[in-house]
Amino acid sequence: GEALDPEAFLDSLLQVELAWVMAQAETGILDSGWAEQVAEALGAAEDYDLPGLAAEAEAGGNPVIGLVRAARERVRSRLGGTGSPDGPDSDPGAWVHRGLTSQDVMDTALMLRMRAGTERILAEVTAAGDALAEIAQRQARTPMIARTLAQHALPTTFGARAGGWLDGLAEARAELTASLRRLPVAIGGAAGTGAQLPRDPRGGRDPQALLAAWARRLGLALPAAPWHTRRQPVLAAAQAPALTAQCFARIGGDVVVSARREMGELSEPAAPGRGGSSAMAHKRNPVLSVLMRRSGLAAALAKAGLSRRVSARALVIRKPTLVSFAHDGTRPQV
């Protein structure tokens, strides 16, 4: 939903660029006072033409190219050359995006949006888990029949069934929490080597310090190497939400079965207009449970589709590319 809408994504793109400027100040590459002026001049998402950036993205294949151009123009118009550490005739807009490439910014912003979505899912899973824990305790001795292959098996309790649901949500919650710790920044520069990263003009500083400061400001992990073509972080970010959808799908499926009229063991909370039928007034359909089950199926299909797209993307992406030559020095082979 709103975690991945265009306005939120544009805001994250700007967060990435702003954090990059301030990380340079933190590591002594850029004067801190000047960095704050540049960061303030960058503005917020509402200061940019979102429809225009979206339309312009078709020409370059991503919205970062147009955004960087607009951001640099905005910084120039507000700061000019006055006070720049590079002198009065320097370009203050050049400090924006310096050493980064579009994919660094796009992928890092994607991780920020995945974090926002995952945090919301985690909060909802926690609330659902608290509710299930209360149900399991209250219904610990409420008898019901267990079923295997939809047939009567042996007696159990509704508390035991709710406890099984709770165990699944606890596992999902652990996966969501771990996923939040693993979401990485993406850094590699134009060719995946980081050769264009800004350096401290005084020398003697570890270039990794800049990357660590950037990741820390964004609240993301610092990977050991660029992942421009190694798309596992994208799949990993989707794994925990997909698992969560599966856990809720199991609950929804159980409720759908137990809400059958011939069983009548469970029902959904009543609400105006919920579960009705246009033709049969006596019906009360478990629509929320059906939607939960559908989401689990959709998540599995989406995860499989993402895996296929990620594999295809790794084959065609331009950077970094490994090239070997035939023995006669001709015909490069990728």
C-alpha cells in the first residue's frame, strides 16, 4: 500500500541522497556547515514534480537521473557559488550524488521502503499474536474434534488449535525482525568498483568509513560487496512478508472449514455488509478468512515470479560485467 506508493518512494530517494551528503561531512570529506546547507537545499518530496520525474524516467530507464538533475538545479539556485569550499566559482550542485550511480540510489531506496512495509507488517503480526495468545489461554479447555484429511480424528481443544496458529505467527515475527536487520544499502558506483567514491582531501581516512556512516544514517546494513547483479537481498526482503502471508493463510483456511454450517465451530465477527449474499439472505460468508487464504496463495506466486525476474535481470544488467577473451584476442565472451 502506502509503503510503496510513488510519493513515499520519491521521499526515500531523497533520503538516500541527503544521507550521502551528511555522511561525507561526518567523515571529513565535506565541511559540515556546507553539507547542512546542501541538505537543506535538497528539500523534500513535495518540492519536486513527481509526474514529470515519472515521465522522464522512461528516457533513462529510472527516475534517479531526472531527480539528480532537478536536485542539483535546486541546490544551485539556492546556494549559488557563495560559501562553497571549492571556491566562489564552483558548482554547489556537484556535491549531490557525487560518486554514486543510479542503481545505488534506487536499490537503497527500495530497501528503505521494504523496511517501512516490513515494520508495519511486524506491528500487525505482533497485535495478532497478542490476540491469539489470549484466545489460546481462554479456550485452553474448550473441546473440539481434530481432523485429518477433513475427517474426524481425535478430541483436541480450540486452545491447542489457536496455539498452533500462534506458533506460526511467532516464527513469522522472528523472520520479520531478522529481515529488518539484514536490509542493506547498495553501493558500487558506476562500474561496481567504488573507484569514484569521494575521498578525504587530507588523506589518511579509510574509504569504508564513508560507506559505514552512510549505512548508519539510513539504518541499513553495509554489505561486504556490491549487489548490483547479485539480487539475493531483494529476494530476502520479500521472504519474511511472504512467510507471514502463508501463516495467516493457514488461519484463514482453518476458519473457512470450521465455519461451514454442518460444523458451526467458528465464525467471523459480524459487521454491517460483511459476508452477505446478493441472492441468499441467510448466508454469512467468511470473507475475511477467504481473503487471508487468497493473500497466502498470491504471495507464493509473487515470490516465485520475483525469483524468475531477478534471475533474468542478473543476465542482462550492464554493471558489473565479467568479460573473457578467446585465445586469439577476438570475440569477447560474457
